[in-house]
Amino acid sequence: MRPLQMVDTLTQYHKIKAEVDAAVIAVMESAQFIGGVVVNQFAHNLAQYNGSKHVITCANGTDALQIAMMALGLQSGDEVITPSFTYIATVEVAALLGIKPVFVDVDPRTFCIDPIAIEKAITPKTKAIVPVHLYGHAADMEAIMKIAEKHNLYVIEDNAQGIGSTINFSDGTVKKTGSIGHIGCTSFYPSKNLGAFGDGGAIMTDNEELANRLRMIASHGQSKRYYHDVIGCNSRLDAIQAAILDIKLKHLDEYIAARNKAADFYDKAFAGHEKIETPYRDSKSKHVFHQYTLILKNTDRDALSAYLTSVGVPSMIYYPVPAHRQKMFDAFGGSDYHLPVTDWLTERVISLPIHTELDEAQQQFIVNHVLKFVNG
């Protein structure tokens, strides 16, 4: 049996090695490493895949979120509503710009922001909502967009973990996450479902004026070279990463199917266990399983993690400390928040290996050891 990993990017690379190597060499031969045809081609193909009119590439997913907030004119004193149960980048960028993150609780089944909690948190200073499609499960975007329209708020989707996920709306339309809000943001960190061999990110929108502003901000605020119209930053996806991502984009649906197959195996193995709650799958959306995350009941989560490590099974806890309890948010009154679902989840969740290269022998080994521990 091959050694277990949370994400097996090496084996995945070997399957597309010829394509990737040729694409990288072509970029090297062109000597066009920043911008250019390859980056533009990937942006176009990603827009087509995601159903967005405009895709602006950038250096990473964190930059994507920051640039989005800057492009919408959010500024010091404004408030954005966001889940606390998320990776820190979601809320860090708001604080960096002097914007107050307002933390709300999540749905205990989907792990995504609770629309009812959003509505209760809106104040005259609220300017935007930042839903996170956590672990690959889509947030309830139909409800969120209705709230945003009612209160004249922007919606910035954090789609770093949800690329490829779809949502079925009540009017019969089907949309991909990242294409629904005013702006969608994603990350191409190597472990993501669509991962680069370095770092990268992208911003998506259907609004042409907003797209132009996003492009300017990502490139030093330039409308054209050496003409700087707005305060911007320097955030670029290089051509080598774009070439690799363009190849992997063609395989993304295949990768998502492989992750769902692995999730099905786990679901069946743990079905009905009184101490294990498997990931919820909403019938209105398609889960892409960036992570396969269990909720443990009457079980020492940290002890299980240590045991799995001892037998060669990796696991991760995403996230042991929610954002509102991080020291960095003390100045924003983080410790004053009462988010019982978030606190409950952070004490009980554990993620098992899930990626495109898992085989049944590996999964059975993982399952056997999880059950051995929880069954005592």
C-alpha cells in the first residue's frame, strides 16, 4: 500500500506529467513569464467553466479577497458579515483594510454561514456578506442573495474550497459557486481541488465595470502602463502556474468525481455509527469534497488524531480555533461573540484524507483504524 497523505499531488502529477511538462517548457521557450497569452487563455477557460463573464487572475486566494473588498469601495468603519468557522484569510483581509468583520454562526450540518444569523447581524454599517463554501459544500446562496438584495449589500463568495460546486435554484437554474455573488474569489494553493504547483488565485464577476476595477487594483491601480488611477497592489498569477492550471482545469470534473467516490466509500463505512456523523449533502447543491470532515460524538477527537498519526494515517483539524477566538481579533471584540455552533464544531471535527488518488485499500486501512479507536 502506498503511504497515506492528506493530498497526493505527486501521484496526480504523474498522471498528467507529459501534458504539464510540455506546457511548462513551452512557457520557458516563450520567455513570457508574467501575463500574456497563457494567462489570458486560462482566465478565459476558467470563466467558461465557471459561468462567469470575467476572470481576473492574481497571486493567491487571500489577495483575491482583499482586491474584491477594495474594488467594492469598502473602507475603514464599514462592516462585513462572515462566518467565524473558516480559514483566517477570509476575515484577515477585512481587518487589514480597517473593515470590521462581524462574525456569525454556521449551519451545524453544512458548516456554512447561517442565513438567519446573517439577517440578525445587519446594521447600518453593514456593506457586504462573505459566505464561505467550506470543505466543498455550497453555502445557501439563494437565501443569501435575497438578504443582500433586501438590504442593498454586496456578496463576496469565498470559493477557495468550493470550485466546481453547483447550486440548484428554485427557479430551475443551476449555477456554479463563485458565479452567484457580486464577486467570487478562489485559491489555487497546491492542495485545492484545482491546485497549482505554487500559489495563485482568481477573482470572478459578471460586472464589466467592476472587472476593470479589479484588474486595475491587482496591477498597481493601472488603467494602462504607468498610468495609475486608483490605489492598488501587485498581485499576479505567473504564466507557468497558469499553464499548469489550464491543463488541470480540463480534469477538474474528473477530480471532483474521484473525490465524491472516495466520500461515498467513507459514508458507507461509517453509516449509522452513533459516534460518527458523516458530511451532510444538501440535495440542492453538489458537494466537491475539498475536505471529508467528520463530527465526532462522545469521542476524544484529539486522542483519535494522535492515534491515527501513530499508525500512519494523516488527519487534520480544520479549524481548532475559530476566527472570533483568535488573538488578532481581540480589538474587534472577538471574545464577546456567542457562537455556540461554531464552538461546538471546532471541538469535534476531524478531516480524513481525501484526494483524487485514494484507492480502496488505503481507505479501508483508514476506516479500520478510525473504527478501532471509536469502538474502544
